[in-house]
Amino acid sequence: MVFGVCFFHAVIQERKKFGPLGWNILYEFNDSDLECALGTLKMYCAQDTIPWEALTYTFGEVNYGGRVTDYWDQRTLKTILLTYFGFHTLAPDYVYSASGTYYCPETEECNTLEMYREFVEELPIIEEPEIFGMHDNANIAFQMKETKNVIQTIMEVQPREGGSSEGKSPDELVLEQCDSVIERIKTKIDKDNAHPSLLEKGSKTLVCQMLPFA
């Protein structure tokens, strides 16, 4: 149950990266929301039976739902909550995504905090949109936004005013900035110790193609 609440917290946080596709309004969910939810869960679990309905209502309407002001965002929040929290999520074969990549490990697999951390670290570094309940097109929109931010950053290193003929041209400034970035990261790229998910499918091709330039 704790794992499900933590996963739910992470998902609603990360949905913000999709902009209006993730939430109609940007909400500032934070660690205090998670701490409050876990505290509520601990309090209710001290009873003989687990009041699933009361917990679901408290999380969806008070702890997290109290921040949500948009009707459709409220419905989305409660739908996401039911994916990660509820009696049905305790079934041995229950998974959080259609692909089966995301799930809560059995107690036999993970019985310590460190084992849970290791399990989480083995999850794909680049999350698929399915875990957020989003279509693949949402990820395209996010990547386009990130690309625009990178281009904008590069553009900002160009001088805003014309200099003397002895000054560096905009292209030279951009190349200088690129060389500086490459110099800082090339010693940190280790293909042999790369995370397995980075070497799957198209990611492997991309990474291997970019390594020579680093």
C-alpha cells in the first residue's frame, strides 16, 4: 500500500511535464502531501480492518484533492489514484501499466527498504507515457517542448548587440559553448556501466552514435 501511494505521488508530479495535456491547471504537489497521506494510512491501518473507501476519499478529496480546483483534473486525480491504491491492487498479478513494466514487487522479492530502492532503480530511466495514463502523442509534445527549450538556450548565448569586427561571431560562440559542454561530460560517459534501459531498442543506436562525438 505504501509503495502504491508513493508511486501515485510520483505519477501526478511527473504529469506536469506534459503541460495542459497532463493537468489543466499546474498544481504544486509536494513532499508534505505524501507525508500526510502516509501518516493517514498508518493511522487507519492500526484498525482491525482497512477502511479502503475512507482512505480513497481522504487521499482523493483532501490530501491531494484539496489542491485541485478544476473539475476534470479532480476526476483525473481520482482515476489515477485507483490505479495505484485500493484492495484490488494487492492481487499478486496486478500491474500498474498494460506492458507490465510497472508493478509493486511481492514481499518475497522485496522485504527491506534497500531492496525496494534497488527495484525502483531498475525501472526504465525514460518513462513511457502509459504509466501516466497518456497517449504516445503526449510524449511527442513534451519532447518538442524540450527541444525548443534547448534551442532557446543556444540562441541566448548569442550576443544581443553587434560588436567590433574582431569579436566572435554568433556561430563561434555557439560552437564554443558546445565544446565546453562536451568537455564537461565526455569523461562521465561509460557505455559499459550504462543503465540497461538506455541500451534497448532505438536508445542503444542513438547512444552509440553519439558516443564518438563525445
